[in-house]
Amino acid sequence: MAESSRKYLDPSVLNAIAGLELKARLIVEGFVSGMHRSPFHGFSVEFAEHREYVPGDDVRFVDWKVYGKSDRYYIKQYEEETNLRAWLLLDCSESMEYGGGPMTKIDYARHVGAAIAYLVTQQQDAVGLVTFDSDVRTVLPPASSAGHLRTLIRHLAEAKTRGKTSLGDVVRKAAERIGRRGVIVIVSDLLDRPESILGAIRQLRHERHEVVLFHLLDTDERTFPFERMTRFEGLEEMPRVMADPAALRTQYLKELEGFTRAIKRGCLGNAADFVELDTATPLDVALSTYLASRGKRR
């Protein structure tokens, strides 16, 4: 049974399954099984209100002082339990169309977004969507209903790629729509200047949002496996170049490592989560590894 489940969570198999909502359910069920509390369940510990105890509630949250006065059991509810709003910011720039394996970056990003949206709505919290390239293209305000989830997944599935990535400009515009604080999940290949990316992160943190930055690259982009003379075509208005990959590999990997280190350090300094994703990694493994680590920090 476990082997069968793993088979259906492989990107190449998932890509052949019709219906992004079904895929999202498979992905989520692949790593949430047995979890009692989602690691995306809330982001603060500020007291919000009391509610009457019902069987099954965690007795650790019983307010014994109120019990002593009223002889009735009440549970302390915190803002994180009642007020989570998550936003998915999906990069739909042209470079996201690249894919050297069974799934392009944009397809992988759609699956990541759908799985997180499914997880958030399953816990009765609200999730919204922003798609972007050099500008904001789609804004779908957060909601938590099953109908809203279907609408959001349809937007994910129909999102078209075009133009260049401009994360800094987009975040400034999106922040005006996002409003009150929440969890901001960004999925992008980050083909932008580090200072622009980190400026966007700082702005979101300044506005007290939690930020999760998924840096999504194709395996080819992470390993540069090319050996023969290859024509490299930039997908965001970059020139075509015919080159010997052996002459480029060392410098390319060095540049990528330096870029990744700078972004990771900037995220750490701003208390934002930075997660590296590879299109060859099964989606349940990619997400469960991150969510498990996040859950331990809550």
C-alpha cells in the first residue's frame, strides 16, 4: 500500500492524473496522515477569546481560573486558531516554463500551491492567490470554502506564463491588496536581483507577515549536467548563446551557490523561511520535509 502511494506521488505519475484538486489531495494525504495539528495552523500566540469546552479538546488549554469562578470548562483560544490567512504568491514568468524532466517548474509550482491551499482549507482557514511576472496578474482574496478552493485551483491550472520575474515590484503592489497580516507563501525560481528579492522579504516582515520563500529550480539548473556544445536560450528576454558547457559549469555553479547563500542569509536575518525545491523531488517528500521542520518550531 505504501509503495502504491509513493508511486502516485511521483511527479511523473502525478502529471498524468487529470484534475489538480485530486493531485493536491494525494500530495497532502501523503504527508499529513497521522498529523494532529497542521504546521500551517496559525502564526501567533496572542489570546483571542474563550469558548466552551467540548469533548476532544486539549485539556492543556482549559482556563482553570474561569473554571474556579464558574464551575464550567472553557478553552482559551488564540489568534492562531481563529485568524489564519494564507496567501500564495505564484511566479508565472516565462522562465518557469523550463523543464528538463517530466514536470516543468510552473507545473511543479502549481502542485505546491494546490497542496498548500488544500491543507489550509482542510483546517478551516482562509487562503488567497496572487499570480505574477513583472506585474500582478491575478488576485483572489482569501476564503476557506470548498467552492473557493476549486476556484483557486482553477486559477492555478489556467495561469499563463509570460514576461520577466520582478519580485520586489510585485510584492509592493500585492502588499496593498493583502492587508492584515498572514502567512505569505512565495513560489518562484527567483530570477531577479538579490537586493530586490530581499527588499520584498523585508517589507513583508515589516508588515508582520510570516514569509515562506520556496526557491524552485529544475534539476538541470541545480546540477548543470550538460556536456556537448549546447545552445542556451534565456526565457526572460536573455540572448541565445552557443557554448561549451564544460567551460561554464564551474563558474555557473559557483554563482548559483553564492546567490543561494545570499538569499538564505537574508531570509534568516529577517526571520523568514527559505526552502529549496527541485522538480525531481517527489512533492510529498519536498513538502513534508519542510512542514515537519516548521511544525517543530511552532
